Amino acid sequence: MRAIISDIHANLEALEAVLADIKQQGITEIYCLGDIIGYGPNPNECIDRVTKCKLCLLGNHDQAALFDPEGFNASAERAVFWTRKQLETGGGASSDKRWEFLGELPRVHREPNFMFVHGSARNPLNEYVFPEDIYNQRKMERIFSLVEKYCFQGHTHIPGVFTEDLNFLAPEEIDFKYELGDKKVLVNVGSVGQPRNGDSRSSYVVLDGNTIHFKRVVYDFTKTAQKIYDIPDLDNFLGDRLKDGR
């Protein structure tokens, strides 16, 4: 079994709750699909915990901290610059190791039948694949053409399964379980640190053989929100949205 997480966004309370849930199931193999940092109040601590994952990919917020934010709204951009400052002042050797870790993250990971990205198979870093994209046949056909069989991704913060015949299956519709078969699928694992499907609980998936289990984990979002409110460079909206899962 392996756990697949994504979009932690420097939310330490959410990450620790998810890691505890994973450990309770006896799972030791964890893949992270990127966006360890950005938006949230604990970038250094979240990077330190994610370094223990078997695999970690680069997310667009991770890249923005390394270089410059492109195409970010004002709130996200301010959060990137604040995050960069925390990484720069995080302390000596630890700070250097965090920068080195981020700088070496790959954009894509492939295994037989499996592909892992942050955004999409077509644009691993930046392309969003939203549930409503099932109505954009040209876009979806192009993305599926680049997938050998199964692609796991994050970025939108909305968990679910995209099928090659252009359906989107939300976890609630499939009893939080999906069996991988002969047909190609894209699987969005949702977000650990900033869920956006109307559920404040953290989201991730467990891959057990060919069975995908969508998991939700309760965490103390009020604590994370208060940390955000206490940091002038982070917009209060970034804390407000945690309780509503938006």
C-alpha cells in the first residue's frame, strides 16, 4: 500500500493529522504530488516532514518560492514572498537543505502503468484539470493521449476520478473507492492543507493494489487559521477558507 498526498500548502496541522492517519494504517510509502508550501503559515516545518516521503514532486507554489511567481493573484503572490522570507531565515544548514530539497524536486514520476504529476500530463506544473473539463473534449483527449494508463495528480484541490469516456466521479458518488481496470483514468487526490470541495477535512488517497481509497481526515483548522490571521503578509481569506473547504 502507498499513500498519495498533495497540496499541503504549509498547513502543519493538516499534514500532521494526515501523516498520523497514514501511520495508523501501517502505511510507510508516501508519495507527495507537490505544493508543499504557499498560502499557509508553516513552510519550514512542512518541508522537513515531507523530506521523509519516498517521492515528492515539484508544485507551482514550490517553484514560485524558488524563482518568481507567474500568473499568481495578489494574495498568492504576497504569500509566496512571505514564504521565501521564512525559508531564507529558517536557520543555517537546515535552510540550505530545504532550498536544496526544493531545487531537486522532479516534475514528473513514471512507473509501469502509472504517472504522477502535480498539474496534468500535458503540463505537469501548471495545468488545472477541473471536473467541468469533462465537457472540453479536445482538452481531455489530448491529456489522456499522454497517459499510459493511470495518472495521479493534484493542483485543483478537488478529489475525484476522470474517466476516458469523459465522466468525473466525485468520491461521494463511488463510496470513496475506485477499482483501477483496463481503461485509462486520471485521479485527483485532493488537498491535504486547503480542501476546496466544500469539505474542511484534509483529503488524500491510499492505493492498495488496484483499489483507490479516498480518505478524509479531520484536523484543527481553527489553529491554522489563527496562525494566518497573526501574520500580516498572509491574507485573512486564506484562513477563512479553511473552515468552508473553499
